[in-house]
Amino acid sequence: MPSSSKVTRFDFHLVWPLVLSSTEGALRALNTEGSKWKNSLQETPQSEAYAVHHFLLPHVREILRPQHQFRRTDLDTILVDIDGETTVGLAVTAVELKIFESRIATFSFSARAMDAFDLRTVQLFSHRLRRSYAGYWNVDPKARNVPSTVTFISRDGHRQDIPIDIPPFLNPLKGSTPRLKDEILPYWTYLLAPLKHDPDFELINPDVGFINPHNEQIPCLRFIGLTDSTLSDDEHVSVGLAEPLEQHPKKFRDRFFALNTYDRWWALPRFTTRFFITGQAFTILAAADDHFSEFLSTHLRRQYLQLHILALIIRSGLELHRESLFRAGKRLDTQNLESEIDNIDKLLEAYLYFVRGNLVQKVSGQEQGQEIFERICRANQLPQLEKETAEMASKLRSHSETFYTKRTSETTIRLAIVGGLGMALGLVFGFWGMNFFQFEREELGVSLILWFFASVCVSLAFARIVAKYWRKINRRVLS
């Protein structure tokens, strides 16, 4: 689908939520002498801090305040060969890694186009660069739907060419079946080093591992400044999805415009500004020569980026806890039930701590900021995810409560048995104790001793029968 529109202003931000295997291990690796990451927790520009301060409510700013923050300042330019023929060059403006509570981190990469491009090129660039894995593999085998080559040029002029030539399979052992490689694309490995992608936290050095809780498409935020407004509805949908330009069925278009656009400043035929909000991308489409464009581009980098990070923290945390609770529930049929219940209690405590500290509804005193955050949450399916995780936690809490109820009941039974036994023996010893010394010596014969032991045995037998049938009755009641 050709488009005559030229993109003269293109800002590109990737925000990748990660889950670290160990916060302490990651900090040790990032702070080593050879690391390209520099601690930047106290280096937030005053203008940016001021804008965020007046846009977000205090408790939201507290959630978004990272425990640790690192930046790479060595990169100047990124060149992306998107299809073997077209190379897109962008000036790198920021590369940051923020570490929050619960081992959640966000990696953000920001860049701005140095030249004007047609809309098709911008869409293809966005679609391919933001993939964490290859889209699919051909019979070559060669990764498809990804850039051909990514080149980073440092501020000192050093050039790092990274071809996308990873094979799809691990080398199999003799007689075994090849396994697919669950490996991120090499240019992300280069940027995130010394951290290493590890979906199972089973690296030789597990302290520096991280997992990708999302699918192969990394969330992105974009500002696209166009020379004209002659875009079709299909092009608008493709822009909103950050995918290559293509046609879409009318029903899909209508549903997309109803759910995924924010048209507060959009009024055709006068070309103004349109927001597209999906789970994959947040895009602002505006006229390149509009005086409002520079303001919106800055707003995207500061305020809207923070809203997106907040939503991704919530989403990643909920997904992490849902996965942990699910795995714990699958282990409930093991022999060591008490240990699993203790583990579930710890997981539930961690989940409640996360919910109390991070799940927020009201984020901004500004109407527009609140509306956009609600749409971001809906696009990321946070209400459904929150509901599913809460239901799973509730079911496991019921299992835990049932376990402790049964254990308390069994303890009560044992105490009742001991009490009944003590009562029976007390009566026996009480009777014989009162009368034992009343007997004359000649009366203390064998028969009297036999009667004593017989009464003791009858008491024990009675206690045993009571315990047996009481346990059966109690089990029927609990079941």
C-alpha cells in the first residue's frame, strides 16, 4: 500500500520490561570496571523531573522511582538495514536500565531519525527493530521479519556491526532431537551486556540472568510528524499497530478506531493530532509543521513514557506472580504438602505486598493524563490480568486455609484422645488410689491385682474405640 506522506520528524522509544534472576547479582555485574553501564540514579535533568512532578500524583512518583538506575552514554548512532536495501539512521538519545522492587527492571532505548523517510520505511523499521526474537525462520535457515544488520557507532567513532545470523536450533547431542533456541536477537544482547537472557534462570552464572515476560514484540512509543494528512484508514490502523502498511477488513478498522484511538485533538479535515494506543505501541501522529509537534514530542519522552513504564511494571509484576502461583498450585499433589503450603503462603504474601504497593487507579490530576493511562491499561489487558491473578491467589488461599483447618482439627482430635485417655486412667487410678491402702495385707491377692490391670486395659480400649470412630466422623464432616 504506497503512501506519499513523508515523515520529517520521527522519535522512537522502546521500553522493555525484564525480570532479573537476582537484583544483587545484576548490580555487581553492572558496576564492574569493564561495564559500559554507568550509575545515574541522581542524574535526572531538572526540567524532566519538574515535568513529571506536576503530571503524576505523589504515590505514583514513588512507584516510578527506581531503586537503581544505569545509563549507557557511549552510543551516538544506530544504523538499521531493515531489508537488505534500505538503511535507517537514528541518533541515540538515551539508553537506560531502571531496577525496581520484586526483581522487575525496564530497559529503554530512545532515538531520533536524522533524515526524512517515507511512511512505509518508518513502519517497517519499527516493526522489525522492536522484535526481541526472530519473527519466523525460513528453510535456509535464516531469521525473518528482523533487520538484516544493526550497526552501533560510538561517540569515539568505533563501529560495531551486528549481523542477524543466529541459527534457530541448538546443536543436538548424538542421537537426540534438535531444540529451538530461545534466544533474543544479538543487538539486544550487545546493548544489555553483561546481563544475559535466560528464560529459565539456569545459566552458568544465574546471578546475571533475566527473562522476557512478554512476547517477541517489545512495546514502543513513537512520534511521527507527517508532511500531509492524506492517509487512508488502513494506513491509520497500520500506524497504530506499528506494523507494515497493509489493508484491513472494515470491521477490524471500525473496532480499532473505537478502542485504540484517542482523538481529543483530531478533527478532520483540519489535520491536527491523533493518538494510537495498543498493547504493542503508543503512537502520536501529527503534522510535522505544527507548532504543537515539538511540545508533544517532549511530552511523549517525559510524561507518556512514565505512564507506559508504570503500566508495564504492573503488567510484569502480575504476570510474574500469576506464573509463580500457577506453578505452586501444580505442585500441591506432591508428597511434601506442608512444605508446598508454606511456599504458597510466602508467594501470597509477596503478591499482596506487590498489589498494595503498585496497583493504582488514579495516577494524574490532569484529565488528559488520567484518560490516557486508563486506555494504556485497557490496551495491556491489565483489568483482566489483575482479575485472573486475584482469582488464582484466592483459590490457593482456600487450599492453604483448608490445610490449616484440617491440621487444627487433627490436633484437636489428638488432644481429645489424650484427654479421654487421661480421664479414663484418672478414674481408674482415682478409684484404686483412694481404696488401695484400705485393704488389709491379706486382701491384696492376685485377683485384686488382675482386676486393677483389667480396668486399665478396658479404659485404654475404650479410648481407642472412641478415637477411631471420632476420626471417621470428623473426616466425613471436613470432606
